[in-house]
Amino acid sequence: MDPSSLGLADQYDQFQETHEQLQTALKAIVNEHHQGFNSSIGTFHKIQTSIQSSQTRVRALRSSLVQAKISLGTTKPELKGFATASQNHDDMLQVLGMIEQLQSVPEKLEARISEKQFLSAVDILQDALRLIRRSEMDNIGALSDLRVYLSNQEHSLTDILIEELHSHLYLKSPYCENRWKAHVRGQGRDASAAPAASVGKKRTPSARSKSQSLIYSLEPSGRHLYRFLETLDNSIPMTEDASRNPEADTFHYIQLIVESLNKMSRLDVAVESIEQRLPVELFRVVDRSSIEVDQRHPSTLRGYATNRQGKLDISYDRDDPRTAILSDMLWTLYAKFEAIAEGHRVLHDVIAGIVKREGLSNALMGGFKELWKLYQSEIRSLLHDYLATDSNVGSRTGQNNDASRNMFRPSQRDKAKKLFRLSNIDNKSTELTTERENLEFILKTSVPGLVSDSRQTDGTASNDTSAVHDGSATGHKLLIEPSVFNMGILLPPSLAFLNRLKEVVPPGTDIITSTITSFLDDFLINVFHPQLDETLGDLCVQTLIELDAFQMDPHWQTLSQRPIFKGTSRFYSLITAFCKMLDTLPHDQAFSHLIVRQMTTYFEKCQGWYKALVTRGRPQAETGRHLKAAAALAEAGEISDIVTDLLQGEDVNRAQLLEKKWLAAKLVQLRHISDRTTDSSHRHDSSGRFQHKRRWTLVSSAEARTDVYLPLNQDTAVAFDSVITSYQNLATLVLRTLHLELRTHAIHRIRYSLRPSYALDQLLDTPDSGILALNADLVAFDEELALHFRPTSHRFIITGLAALADALLVDAAAHHIAALNANGAGRLQLDVLVLQQNLKNIEPGASLARAARFLDLFAEGPDAVLAAAKAAREGGGEAADKAFGYEEMRALLELCYSERLGSERRDVAGSAKKGLDELVALLGEYMGRT
């Protein structure tokens, strides 16, 4: 031990203590684990033996490796053959794997096609085509059928995609039923600006009108088209979601099909096919809509509606079956047209996104403009077909066969019509049916999509196709008879559709939405206006040339309080029907001018009929005048002025005066100054072209108003008022003529009924035959007046007739009777009494007092005549007014002496002459005559 300062001698005790502790611990461990130690000793020997064995094997392996190295270093030619064979076997295994993969392609492809997972189907098909077109596959003959199948499937899948696209674009798929709704009765009147497809759709805020915003406010979900376009992202290729039904969302399905076609590099083929088939597909949509509406409305009901009122049934009521049929047709068709336009909008936007994403040609995006052109053509053709009158049937039928004569649509061959037919074939044969079904099954199984369901037709479909060509310019079946009055039903749905179409037009196209309705202006002016003019003229001429036009209408009680002519009632019905229709159109004064012109024509006809009534067959010998006396006096002159003053002096206001002129009063009620009038006849620019400034937004629906009116502006109202004034003047002229005719007739009858001599041998108890005839004429005249005229007009014609008759009788007795005795005076008194009694039945208070007084004075004698003259002078005032004049009193004295003056005895005649002269002298003194 080292006791130095560097040594550890001083720690020896600690070392000893530690040593003892270790010995103690070791003993304790040995005592506790001695059995384990004993077993580990044996195990150690085994391990040692294993290590020695491993060392031996390693040495042997080492010697083997050295031997192998030596062997490998030696050259052996047969090994190269083994390597080549191994590589060939690997290639064959790879080819067999690819063949096995290709064999599973048809099943996978058909499964994807049947599930409508077209993106996956395109990937499978393109991968398979890439595999089968590899060089190592060219010489495998067993793949020739598969190679043909895949090549056909490339075309078939393209056809299937195009068919599916058309199926959803043109609403053939059942999944498209929620994109439009069938017409609901009353839809046109409640939402004339929104077609049936409005449910679930919403306009952009900038395009809404007040009336339409109310409609769209009821659509809580918003327009599906806009929701889809807002979420559309074309910047990245579309991915397929296998967990959803791709057809459930038709817009999403259209995008899927377009993306699939683009992945196949067949997008240009699809666009070309859409453009080529667009006219045919739209034609079929119209046909399907027509057939649907035709099936919903029985033909017997249409026939009843057509014939229930005959040829003058010119307007349709709200509840008329024809109105319901045509409204159903238009709203249903336009609902489909709008849904089709939405599909084309989605197609346009998806293609535009793909073109932008992949840098394709912009020529792929022009389809929507073609759709709009065809929409214009179809709308114009429908309007033309349902407006064409019977006179156009021949030409319209001819247009089906001559494309150059059809101005609305190019002629196309009906592809559904068979060109060739096998004769002596029983189509109902069981054997033939079985063979056909087997062939179709084989084609569908081997080449899916080659046989499309849409192309399968049977005999019934063929017959229906031939049946729809029913005399229209476009070949569509006409559901109701064409008439210009259909325009009131045609225009509101058409205008509503065009207004809604503005919201579907994609931005950036050549279509200017603000002028989208301008072609209707051209149609109204260039097509409808001439047709309306022709039809209105024909109907008015028919009304005027009827043999019973100026006979009493048997149903006048339904229109007037007094009888009217048949022609007048028909003409008024015609005018009101046209006014109803014009209210549904823009208030173009060119249309209103047609009405005013026909009103003028009818006035001229009535005036001509009046002239024919009052004109003699030959001119009067004395004056050379053609008009009858009453008419000549009523037209102009002093007497006409007097009668006019009498008429105006009646206590009758203007409303009562109009009652005398039924047609004028009715037409005045149609007068309405509209605040939305236009005048296409004056709306041209400096170059002579028509300017489209029609205010279509102000066009009302067919049920917008209950009252009937003719829309006028200030200028047209002047012409209208002029015609009304002509009617009123003619009616007033007729009143004046009747007023004078009654009086001239009375003058004629009274003057020619009294004989020159009434020196009768005996007293007769019967009046003169002329007086009896006059009474009969007056009674008949009064009955006709009471039946046909209102009391005011009746009173004007009758009033004063008794005073005239009284004056005529006095004048006739004073100037036309040369001889009169007591018996003759009694006969004249009987005439006066009979005539007065009859006049009292006609004119209340009628009296022939002067004529009766004249005859009474004759009966009393000459002294009584002088006494009456003296009394009149002394009484003055009213008595003098009622007294007879000097000439009448002198004539009365002469009549008193007429019997003695005519005596054959000269002394008697001389005495009478002397007495007469004396009395005449006294009469002159009494009456201020010398």
C-alpha cells in the first residue's frame, strides 16, 4: 500500500468493508439462484457447440462460393438462350395480362354506359384503344373481333352521348319533366307575362318588371338555371361522382355529356349534329305538344265550338273551348321552348368554358343564335297558320309541296315517312315479330347505342305522323280553325315567352335582347295587318251584301230596346269583336284605322240604301227631280231648316238624342283615347325603313279588361268622331224625312180625297174613301213608329200632324170645293169627325177645331159668318188669332151661296150674286179690306 499523499492507504478500511459487502451479496445470490447457474452451464455448452457447427458450415459455404466464382468465370453459350427464353416468357405473360384486361373491357364499358357514368366509360374505352393499338397487339388474330368492337364502340358511344344530349336538350327524358309544367286553365289571365315553365325559376334583378317580380317572388328556390350557372366551374375538368344518379340534375348531366365528348375529341361532331338536327327536333317538339293538347281536348267538343254559332261566330269568349285549346297549346309549347332554351344556355356556357380552358375554336359556340332564329321561324309559322283565313287554305296546302312558296320555313323531307315498302308482308306475323325482336336484341347487345329507342317506330306512329299534316304551312296539325281573331289568344303567350327568353340569352352573343320582340313588329305590320284588312273587309262586305241586311233582326231584344237591322247588329258585333282583339295587341293606329274605315264603308252603304229608298225610278216630269218630295225637302232648303229647328227645339238633351241613333250611340261607347298608342303608318326613318319603337311591355292580356273599346289617339279620334257625326247626321236626316213624309202623305191624301163639288142630293153616313185610306195609313205608320222609335223620336214625327190636317181641311174646303150644300157639309163634318178621332189615338190632344168650326159656320149661314168676323175684330188678341182669314171667310160666304149661284134660274142666281157681293163688302169692312 502506498501511504504517501498520493496513495490510497487511508481508504483501505473502506475497501475492506466494500469487499465484505460484495462477498455477502455474492453468497446471497448464489444461495438464491444456484439452480439457474447449474442449468446455464449446460446451455453454454450447447451454444458453444452451435457456434462451432456454424463455423464449419461457413467454411463450407466459403469454399462453395470460391468454387462458384470459378465456375462463373468459365464461358457457357447455352445460358444466353435461357435468358432470351425467359424474356420472351415475361413478354408473353405481360401480353396475356393485357389480353385479359381487354377481355374485361366490354363488360366494364357496358356497365358504365348503362349506369350513365360516361366519363368512366370514356376512360375505359380510351385505355382499351391505346392498349389494343400497341404494336405488340397487331399480330394477335384473336383480338380482331375485339378490335372491331372497340372501334365501333368509339362511334357508338359518340352516338349514345349525342342521343342522350338531345334527349335532355329537347325534354325527351323522363328526368326533364320537372323542367316545365303543363298548362293550367286561367294561367294566361293570372300570369300573362310568365309561361308555364315559371315554376322554380327566377329572373335576374336587373331584368325584372314590376308585374313579373310578383310572380317570381313566389319562387323561393330561385331559378335552377341561375343556380347551376353560378356554381359552374369550367377551369378544371369535370370529375364524376359515382354515388349519385347523373340524370337527376339534367343540367349537370348535359355538362357530363359535353365533357365526355370533349375527352373523346368529338365535341365538334356533337356541335355539328346539334346544328343539323335543331330544326327537326324543334319541329318534333311542336308536333308532340300538338298531339298532347289534341288528346286532352276531345275533337267532338272542338267541332261543337266551331259550329255552334255558324259563320258569324267571329270572336272567342274566355270560356270558349277554342280559347282553352289554343291557350293550352301555346302555353305548353312555350314552356317547353323555354326549357329547351335553358338547356341550350347550359350547353353554350359549358362549351364556352371548355373552349377557354383548352384553347379550342370559338366556332363551337354559335348554337344559341341558330336556336333563336328557329324560334322566330316557329313562332311566325304558328301565328301565320292560326291566322290564315279560309281563302288561304289552297295556297297554304300548296306550300307544303313547294319550298319556294313557303316564306316561313324551308321545306324538308319527312324522315319518318318510309320511302320504300315491301309488299305482301304481314307485319302482325308471329315469325316476323320474333325475328325482328331477335335482331334488335343482338344489335343492342353487341353494339349498344346503335339502335336508339327514339328511332324505333311502329305502324301507329307512322299513321300519327301522317295525320298531323293537316293543312298548315309547317305541316303541324291545326287544333282549331284559323282566324284573325286568334291573334288575341296568340300574342300574349308569345310575348310572355319572348320576355322570359331575354333572361336565358347568354351574354356575348349577337342577339340584342332589347330588340328580341322586333320580329313581331314586322309580322304584325307585314303579315297580320294585310290579313286583318282583308278579313275585316270580307266580313263587312258579307254583312252588307246579305239579302236580309236591312230587315229587322229577330233577336233585336238582346241588343236594343227598339228593333234594329240584321246588318246593323252583325256589323256592331263584328266591330266589337275586332275591338276586343285589338286591346290584346299594341294600340297601333294602323289597326284602328281599319275599323274607322269600315265604319265609313257601312255609313256609305246605309246612305246608299237610304238614297235608293227615297229616289224615284224616273225623274219627276215637272221638276226633273229624282228624289221623292219628302227627301228633297229634308235635305236642304227653307223647310229643312224649319224642321231642323223643330228638332233642335225639342226638350231633348244630347243623350236622349243619341238614343235615336242606336249604332252611333253604341259606337260612341267604344271611343277611348289610349295612352299607349303607336302608329306604324307614320313611323319611318329618313331612309324609309320602319322603326321598331313598339311598347310591348304595355300590351295587356286577353282578359285584362272587361269593357270593350277602340284604342285611339287624338288624330284617329278626329276621324272616328267624323264618322260618328256622319251616322248622327244620317239618322237626323231620316227623322226629318219621316217627319216630312208623313205630312206630304197627309197633304196628298186630304187634297185628293175631297171632291170639287159637295152638292149632294142626299146625306151619306160614310166618310170619303180617301179619308178612310188616310186613317189606315196613319194607324199603320204610327204602329211602325211606336215599334221602331223611342218616344222622343216618335213624338217629333207625330206632333203637329193634327194642326196640319186641320189647316189642310180648311184650305181644301176654301179653295178646292166649288159647290157645297147641307148634305155635302154633313159628309165633310163626318170626314172631320172620323179623322179627328183617329188622330187622337195617334197624337194625344189632337183636334180639328178650325175645320169643324168652318163647317159649322157654313151650316149656320152667311149671317153667322159675318157675325164671326165682327166678333173676331172686336175681340182681338187670342180670338183674332184663332179666327179665319179674309180669304177663308170670303170662300166660306161663296160656299154659302154656291148652291143658289149654280141654280138654272137666272133670277135666283142674280139675286144670290147680289147678296154675296153685299156680304163680301161688309166682310171687307169688318176685316179691314176694301
